[in-house]
Amino acid sequence: MSFTASAPEAVVVGNKFRITYKANVDVSSSKLRADLTGFSTLAGPSTSSSSSVSIVNGQMSKEVSKTFTYIMMAEKEGTFTIPPASIKYKGKEYKSNSLKIEVLAQDDPDAQKTQESSGTSISNKDVFIRTIVTKHKVYQQEYLVSTVKLYTRANISSFADYEFPDYNGFLSYDLVKPSNITYQVENYNGRNYNTAILRQTLLFPQRSGELTIGEARFDVNIRVRSNRGQQDLFSDFFSTYQDVRKTLRTKAQKVKVAPFPAGQPANFSGIAGTGIKMTATIDNTKVKANEPITLKVTISGNGNLKLVNTPEIAFPADFEAYDPKVINNLKNTTTGVHGSRTFEYLVIPRYAGSFNIPAYSISYFDLDSKSYKTISTPSFELQVEKGEGEENGPVVTAFASKENVKFLGKDIRFIKTGDFKLQPIEAFLLDHKLFRWAYLIFSLLFIALLVLFKTIRKNNADTVRVKHKKANKMAKKRMKIAYSLLKQAHNEQFYEEVLNALWGYLSDKLNLPASQHKRDNVKEILREQQVDEVLITEMNDLLDMCEFARYAPSAVTESNQAIYDRSIHLISKLDDAIKK
């Protein structure tokens, strides 16, 4: 039994909004009780229900849902918590989750007067994007979050070309990279906007000094009314609309990165964070020779633990140690990287005796105290007994690396004793003509194979040439995947795979690294290759169409099959047009 509540995170004073309660059983609305103090209830609850039946492996299951919807209006600004609602089902009471809603003030009249949009012009105060950085002064390896956010009061019909900021000098992890835009209301400079996060990235500066987060650029199509300046009885009814292209840009952001303070310990790991700890466990301290032991070293806390090097544990020389298995349990959040990283060592003692695995320690820079702290593992004392079949074997002490010499007896025996006769053969092998011809043939064959091998290795070493030759082949493989997704009606994955095929082909064919995957770079190289402008324009249109579909599927007017056919045709024509 589940009973959940949902509502917008933010609303405006005086505006209507919905609170929805959903149960996965058929309950009566008369049993619904909700405390909605602080809000006006305009209507509700209105109820709706649905059910579905499915049969899997001969087993029939039925799913039922009941929804209760309230139409609400907030009376004053502030942040309010709506407590859980409750229902009764089969004599038991069930409660929903609570809701936290931020109520925003209405538009500031003075800010409203600054609106200058008219006709088909869109004011920069009606739609814009911002790069919001949580910190502008940090230490090396101290996290910060960069958010590219859209603010709009206009009707955006589709997204066109875009370019996200460069994070040179930072190690970056994407937190939010939406495939579909979700809007929330936000008050900014006295005006209420529909806002959406376009990209949110967790950053770790890798060097000191002033680093720059580059500007972002988005081209959007905004639907405007052609006769919006007219105000008469028929203007609303006979209005026509058109899409206006507008380029939005953010400002570059400067971040001052302070170096690590002087006095770094010799075992400094290069990591900065808070609450970092290191623990170690061993599964057994009393074993027999040749029995495995597992040692686990875990480093946890808040910091970029992905950069922690593998601990170099000083195992005794008579232990056979294998490379550790690394288990990452890390989560990227807006407050840094949280979690743990575990190194699991498998070691095997080969001889009996008493051994010591010494403690291991590292240092990190603590961001709370602005000082270096050292963390370490405990040491372990091991008792290794003789293994089976080693009753007469040696017993060694810790770090012994030599085995006592044992006399093995007469382990070399004569093969044959006594007199024996040597008999000459008729002819020596090298004197045979057949051997000479075979020797000549195999020598020539070896030389030919050697030349062929060197030629293949030389061609393979030319990665540009190899990628150039395989570009069309790799693009066909990707388009086969796209065709499979097309048949399965997986639209989002289909557009993503077509984009991968087009960019992958251009990257391989033009020897274009991923860092230079920009429209302008591709257009310039294709023009240098004397590719027809018609093909360049068609390529740009296809990329636009696939990228539109990721953010605004309704803006795509062509069918998926048409886009697939156009992509195959374009790759074939480009392959003929680009110089070999």
C-alpha cells in the first residue's frame, strides 16, 4: 500500500496550483483527510481512478490507482509545509509524505515597467541564461558547483544550437544533464520566471591561480504573436504566430584558487576534504601456510576520493600479494563527493612463522580546520602455521626471504651405462638438395612475411589514416543500432544514437578530437575539403533536428524513419565528397 502527495516546489501568491494525492488501492474519497492550513481550497477533491491487468508467465496481476486532486491558491508569500494527509484502508490508517512549498511574491510593479518587448523583439529581461557558481574562492581540490540556468517569461518552442562552458583547469562531474526540460517558478530581481537547469556540474580545481569558467551559449526559438501590438476585439482570435531565433549567453565566471599551504607532509595524498577516515580489516590473523588472507583498506569521507592512489601496503617478503580489487561507493552531490573507496588485497603466506603487516598512513588537507591531517591503519600481527605436507619445511620470521637449503638426495640418475657403438649414417642432412631448396623457400617466405608485418604495423601506427578508413564502417554500425531503436520506438535513445553516429563519423573522418566537437570547427574543415555547401547545410539541419528532439520532441516535424534515411544518405554523400 502506497499513498503519496505531489505539488509544485514554488508557486506565486494568487495563482492557482494543484496538490495531488495518489493511492495504489481503490479507496473512498470520503475517507481522505488533509490539513491544508495556510492555503485557500478553490475546488476538490476531484477523484480519478485507473486500473490495468497484465499477464506474465501465466500469472495475472492487476494494478489499481486512485487520485485525489485539490485546486489551491496561496494567500501569502513564504515557505510553508503541508503536513501528511491520511486515508483509511481495511481498518488501517496510511499517511502520505509532507510537502514543502515556497510561495513567491507577485511581480514587482517597478520591475514590470522595464519590459520592452514589442512586435517580434524579445527583451533580454524576458528570457536569459545564467551561470551560477556556488564559490568564487576555494583551495585546490575543494569542490564547487556550476549551474547553467534558463530564465524565461516567453514561450520557448524549441532549442537550437548550444555550447556549454569550458572547465579548463577543473576536474568535472555532471550532476544534472536533463534530456527533458522541467520548469520551476522562481522570483529573480522582482519578477517571476519559469526556470530550468540546463546543466549542473561538480568541479574540483586542479591547480592554483585564477581559473575561468567559460561562457555558455544557447540558441532558442521563441513563439511570438505577430500582431501583439494590436489591442482590439478580433486581435486574439485572428492572431498569427511565428518563431523568433534568439541567442542567449552567460558571462564567464572567475574562480580564485588558493594553493595548498606550506608544510605538506611527506605522505600527502593531494586530496582536500572533510571528515576523511581510513580503516583496515583482516579476515584472519591465524592461518596455515598457503592459505589466503583478505585485507581491506577503506577510505571514506567528503572529498574527491576518486583521486586517492592505491595504498602501498608493505607486506612481508614471503607473502604473495595480488593487485587489489577496488570497490567504489561514491556519490556526486551538490555538497561534494561522498562515500567510500575500498581496496581489497588478497595475500598468501608461503611459510610458517610470525609476521607483521605494518600500519599505512596518508595525509590530506582538512577544509574545516585549514590544516593537514594524518590518517592511518592499524598494524596486524599474523601467526602462520605449517601447511599440509610441510612438516619438514622451514619456519621463518617476519620479512625472511630465503628458504633453508634442503638436501634432496640422489635426484640425478644415469640414463645408460656400459659399452655402446656409434654407427655412421650414409649422408649428412645438409648435403641433401631437398633440404637446400626447403631452406631457400622458407627463407624467402620469412622475408615476405616480415615485410608484410612491418607494412601492417606502419599503417596501424598511423591512427589518423586508420580512423579515416574506418569512419564509414563505424558510422554504419552506429546507424544499425539506431535502426534497432527506431523499430522499438525508443525515440530518445534513437536521436542520441543518430547524434553519436554523425559526430563519430565527422570525428573519425576529419580527425577531430572530442574537445573540438563544435559546429564552426566542422564547417570550416568541410569547406577546406571543398565539400558542397548544400551538404554542410543538410548536416547542420540534421544535428539541429536531433538535438531539438532531446529537449523538445514536439518541435520535430519529420518522422524518425525520415531522419534515419536522411542520415544514411548524408553519411554516404559526405564519404564521397571528403578528400581521401
